[in-house]
Amino acid sequence: MRFCKFLLVSCLSVVSLVSQAETVKGLYQVREPVNGQSPEERDQATQRALDTLVLRLTGDPKAAQNPGLAAIRKDPQQIISQYGFEAGPPEVLKVDFDPGTTEQALRRAGLALWGANRPSILGWWLNDTTEGSSLVGDGQASAAPLRRAAQHRGLPLRLPLADLNEQIVATAPNLEGADSGPLLAASERYNADALLAVHAKEEGGQWQAKWQLWLGDKKEAGSVQGADQAAVADAVMLAVNERLAPRFVAKPGASSAQLLEVQGMNLEHYAALGRLLEPFGGRVQSVDGDRIVYRVNGSAEQLRAQLSLARLQEAPAAQAPTPAVPVQPAAGGAVPAPAPAPAATPQLRFRW
């Protein structure tokens, strides 16, 4: 009963997420470089901004060409709240998309969205140039292209302090090696969800980078190229977005209704969980003490990935006894077989 009262006043309370996941700020604001402010240049930059936003929200490089978005592509102003130019260098067109109408348009097109609550990423980034190697640290000028690229691709990026001890650990062999142990140990102080290791090199006026990403027990890796540091940083963040999104986005037709039970609830947990379950259409079904049951739409794997951001622990599935079906003897003494019990909705159980 006490928890039910908490639910009634939760909208009046300001609480912080108990997970390390972060709410991406400016998710619906896109900046695209421009060459002047002519109407043609503005229209082209607006189209690029729309493509950037759709990819940012879905993680699907083909989503922007979805036939259901044809009307929006023809007239993006339908989902734009405001735009304007910002002086450079480089000069950019800043486009603010309206979250509500944008989400409606994408969902009408049959696209599933990745919510604003995303895993925090600690980036170990080593640059190799003709002047030597340097680890990019928080507050350094070299961090600016990385932060812009992460924002452009909708990722919450953190950077280490890059002190002497961290420079000793973040070497090229450790960044490119299969053993993440040394970097994981150095990352504990930052308490992030994911670990990104990048070794970028400048050769012949071009940049190339090898990257590895660890999130839980999953590892992703790849390599990219770019004309300069900003381009290679954007290419890395784009690749990371495309690898992470499928873990958290429930594709239409590929998910099913689930009953999710969570124990150990309080007001703070309720607010945090509501944000985490928003992409899955979480709806409260019942409340019993500190136990709450949600109905959600998504695969078990995606729900596990999302709830891991809040450090929830999965509990063994409940073994609910099948209710006995009374059997009445039929004429002649024969005993008919009982009717099969209806199939139960799959249920996941977690606790704080």
C-alpha cells in the first residue's frame, strides 16, 4: 500500500537513475556542416540532418529509405520545430526535430526506436601521429572531435583523465589486444556500462582506426578510415551505434508480449525503471508490496540487455503450479482426458 502511494506522487519527485546508463541530451537536435546559407544548401543539409536523426534513433542504416518516410523526406518541416545557422568553422545548420511528431512518423513507418536512455561508454582513445602517441583525456583539446562525434551519433561518451598511470596502461598492444583485463581494471573508477578501445593512426594524410567495444559479456570490433581525425571519430561512433542499437531496439514483428516482474521496488527504482522500459511500452499490471509486474513488448534478450544497465539481477523463473482440473466420470465409467491448460505468457523475473 505504501508503494502504491509512491506511484501517485512519483511525477512530482525528481530522482536520478540508479544505473550508470545516461539519458542522451539533445537527442533530437542535429548539427550538419554547410557551405553557405543558400536555400539549396539549407535543403540539402536538412535532408542530411533527417538521415542522421533516423540512424541515431534506429541504428539501422537503411531506415531512412523506408517507403513509409517518403512524405517526411519530401517535406521534413513537418517534424522540425526550429532551425538556424551557427558560425564556424565549420559553419553548421542546427535542426531541432520535434520529439513527439518525429516518433509518431517513425512508428507509423514501422520503425522501432532506441530510447534516450543508453549505456554510458568509457572511451580509451590513442592517437598516433608523426609527432608521437597521445592518449585523449577529458578536458583536452583533442577530446572535442570525439565528443562531437558521439553527440552526432547519439552516444553518451565519457573520457578518462589520461593521467600518467592511465597512459602506462592505454598502450597500442592493450587497445588492440584480445585481453581487456588491463583496461577493465583501469576503468573501474569511472563506473561506465561499456568500454571502447580505439587506436587511431595518421598515415599519408589519412586516418585509420581499429576499435573494440565491450558491453557485458559481448564484444564487438572493427576498423574505419577517415580524411581527418573528426571523420574517423564519426566513423567509429557510427559503427558503435549500429552495433549497440540491435541489442536495445525491438523490431516490429520480432518481439512478443512479456510479463516482467521486478522485486525490491521503491520510488527511485520505479522512476528509473519507467525510463528504461519506455522503448518497450512498459505498462504496470499489478503492485504487491515491493513487487511490481509490467507488461512489455520485446524479446527476452533485449529486455535483459536493457535491464542490465540498471544493474538488475535476474531471478529464476517462478514455477507456478498448474491448477487441477476437476474430472467428472463420463457415462459408462470412462474418464475423459482433461482439457489442456491455456499457455501462460512468458515471464521474466528480476530484482534490485
